[in-house]
Amino acid sequence: MAEITGSNPVKPTLLIVLFGRLNMNVSNDIWKQNDYQNLVELFETAECNYADNPLFGTKNDSGEYEWVTYKQVGERIKNLRGGLAKLGVKKGDRVGIISRNRTEWFIAEIASFGVGAWFVPMYEKELYSMWEYVLRDAACKILIVSTQNIYEKVKDFIDLIPSLEHIIVIEGTDEHSMTAFEEIGKKNPVSSFHPEPKDAAVIIYTSGTTGSPKGVMLSHGNLCFASQAGYHLYKEDLTEETVSFSHLPWAHSYAITAELHNVLQFGGSIGLMDTIKKMGSDLVKVRPTILMSVPRVFNTIYKGIYKRMNEEGGLKQKLFTMAVSSAKKRFLTGKTNVGYRLLNKLVLDKIRERFGARLQFSLTASARMNEDVALFFYSIGIPTYDAYGLTETSPVITMNAPKAYKFGSVGKPVEQTKVVIDQSVNDKDRDDGEIVVYGPQVMIGYYNKPEETKKVLQDDGGLRTGDRGTLDDDGFLFITGRIKEQYKLQNGKYIFPATIEEGIKRLPYVANAMVYGDGKEYNVCLVALDTENIEEWAHEMKLDIHPSDLIAGVAKPGSDLKKFLCDAISKSLKDDFRKYEIPKKYFFITEDFTHENGMLTQTMKIKRRAILEKYGKHLEQLYD
């Protein structure tokens, strides 16, 4: 087995499951090296040190950003804490929230922790049945919702869910509004409760890409450590002047630790995205210095830039090509050629302005960044550092960072963390194995699911991630596949579809892809086309295809467009994948996978079960 340990290794305490409930009598020693012992202490320290610093920026009715300070947020937290206490919320109770990222989300979180409650976040864009499942499974006592519209959808939960006693509306104005409970708390103040590091902080429900959702219990020690570990790697670049742009949901462990709790450590600020459609203009207004994101965002911007340059043509396209080429040479060799400074100002400045002109770097997770895309952004001065983790690890395991990064990898283990590659899960012709993680970030367990917990938490405290990977001689981790998604072809060869899908998505006319072939003779693939780029590409290839033929014609077995697409995709994969891994047939659609149609998780991973329910019969027909 290969193994790599981050600095200051700590052997994690074994978490034992008994009688269908998790044993919470865990020693606090595992978190003794944390900078903070709980999230209440983390915020109160930040409020004291950075009282007048802006914390959250929100767009007002005129479209401009207004900012509230740490002190102003702290006052509202104190008031809501008193309001929750007046409702009888106490240690161990659960407070659920259905809301997008907003100032009140954070106020509700810290106020809940301040009375000893656990916080259970849910997404606004989620199925009604999922809300009910989470609230019932977590036995929430209080539910906070963002809008009156959501309240109308969930108000009957009071009668349906035995544990649920009150629903609070953030944007409401009556006695059920958050404002009303803040007023109650202002008149009835209570001191903040400081949880132990071992105490549960949140239950984050997994999205269920391949199975049913599970509630991941993360402690205050888990979450404090995760934010601390990231901060220590980037400490030289993070100051009171740091501004982040929030567009990933805090209801997921990535954004809550890498962004929300992270900025508290150094007095930074967070500008909140209005809507995804306004992300571009909001970036320019917030002018972030850091960005917690996912590769899909950069892939979209990358494709958009090249599409626009192709449309412009002429001198602009030539200057763009020269500028990018010059920037790449400068990045790879460290040498600046004669024309770089001028091209940098004329061309590359314009690209950086799309991010607000101040972006120093981005941390990306949920999938590996395409190396061509990564090289492009590194070269123009916006490095994207790939990281790796799971909800079950709060989520940080490994990270690339300014002083230690390698293209194609997801970085080295963070401090106090050991990564082991277990090759016992292998067949004969593989040199990778399952990634097993040890460290202070490992979850308490799955709520109400002791058997599921035992499947992933080993007796020695290691967490089996379900992901495959390898460690190189320098300690960098490379992800090679996901065990839960792997399957065998009839020839007995293992297939790891996610890596093939990432290869297909590199193409500019592909929006998304899902490989299929469990137990079959060969692989096939469902491809969601980028409808904007495909028409331009077909025109460049001189295909006699009218735009109106695209939707109906692309799936016709004999169409020229389909033949060109199949050949182009297969050709793009041949250098990186074995012949048996490359799909032999494709089914094309023009509807992308999205949150709205239920095909993507909130962190933009594909939901295989949902996709197969809709398109499985089409994939099966490819074998006829």
C-alpha cells in the first residue's frame, strides 16, 4: 500500500456505533491542534478582531452591492439566538433551513450553534419529497425558510412531521418572521453556548448520485479543522482585504468550509451572487480576489472566450492567439518575450476584467480541471488549484496550493492527514487502489445509519472514500475513478466512467456526457451537446445541416452530423484511454444536465440514476 501523510500527523479517534445511534463520547484530543474549538468561538473571535470589516455584500433593488459588517451580523446573531432560546431550542435539537446563500443563512447557523443546536441545511431548488425526507430523518424541531413562496409549500409539514414545532420565514413580516424572533431575542438575551469540538454541528445530506441520501454528521472540530487546514496553505494570500464571490451553496460542505467559515479566520468579505444568470455582471461588481468554484464554471468561460474569438476573426483573433501563446511560454519557461507586455495589456487584461480584474486564484473541486483549461487560466494569471474531498471529510483531503501544485493532480494531503492507497480492491492489471483517509476531518458518521457508517469507517479510524487513485513520488494524489460507479464489461475489464466522461467534455461542442455499459460487450454514451457551439462547428466542418435539423437529425443513424460527432469524440479519446474503454456508439441530446431537470447535483456532478430513468431505453437501443 502507498501512503502519504500531511504535516503533524494525528491518529484519529475511533468512532463506535452502538444500538443504532452514534457514540458521541469521542475524545477532544483529536482536535487539540485546531486554531478554534468550535464555530461559535470562531465567529465571536472574528467579530471582536474585525468588527468594522465588511462581511457580506448583497445586491440591493438598484442592482448595487450593499455590505454589512461583522459587528452588524453579530448583533443579529445575538438577537436570533435569544429568539430560538425563547422557542425552547436547546442542545442537541435540530434546526433546518431551506434557503440560498444569504446573510440570514449565516445568522441562523451561528445562532443555532449558540444554543447548542445542530444545523441541517437544504437547497431551495430541491424536490418537496427531499425536504420532507430530510426534516423527518433529522427530526428537526425548527424550520427556517427563505421566502413566503417556500413557506406555502412546506407549511403542512407542521402536521406531517412529529418533531417539527415552528416554521420561521426570513422574508416574512408577521409573527412567524425571522425579524419578529430577533425582536423577541433582543428583549430576552441569552449568553452563547460554546460546543465541544466533538459535538455535532451540521447534518449535510448527500445528493444521492448513485444511492439514497445519507445524513453526514460533521462536528465543530471537523469543520474548524477543515477551514484551518485550507487557510494554512494559502495564508500568505489571505488578508482582511480578501474578497470572495459566493456562488456555490453553503448547504454543501465545500462552500461552507472553504469559503464561509474560512474568511472568518482573517477578516475577509463575501459578495453574494444574485442569480446564476447574473453571475458574469455580479463578478465584475464584487471584484473578488479569490473564488471557490468548480471546473464546469471555468470550462464554460473558456469555451465562451474561444467561441467569441472565432466569431470575431481577423486581427482580434490573431492578437488573442498571440497573447495566449506568449502567456503560456512565459508561464512554462519563466521567460518573457518582447511582445508579452503589450499583448497582456491589450488582450489578457480584458479576460481578467470578466472576473473583476482582481482575482488572484481559484480553488476548484467536485471534478478534476481539464489540463488545457487549467494551463490557459494559469498562463493568463488566474491559477486554478484543484482540491479533493468528500462530504464525509468536511470535505478537505488534498489540495494544490501556490507553493505545491501539479497539473492533473488534486494536490497533497493537508496537515495532520494521512492518505493510504488500498490495492486489495484491484483486479490484476491496475496499479491504483481505493483511497483511505485518516485525519481530524473524518465525519462522526451517517445519522441514523449505523450499518452504512460501518461500511466506510474502519476499525482504525480510516475512512474508505470509494474513490480510486494513485500517489506519485512527490506525494501528489491522482484520481482514477469511483468504485461505486465502476462496472465490468463482458470481457471482465473494469470501466471507470467518470474519467472517460471528463475526456469527452473537453470538446467544445459537448456540454455533458454519461458513459454506460455495465455487463455489456462494449460501452455506449449519452452526449448532451452544447447547442451554441455545435451549429458553429457544423458550419466550420461544411456539414450540410440546417439548424432546424439539429434536434431531430443528430440522432438519426445515417446523418452526416452524427457520423462526424462520433468520429471526433472517439478520436479525441484514443490517446488517453484503452480501446475497450472508448464508447462505440453514442446517443445525442440537446438538453443539458441541470439542477432544474434533476440530472445534476448542487456541485454539478451527474445523477446517474435520474439520467437512466429518462434516457436508459435510448442507451439500451444502441445495443440492438
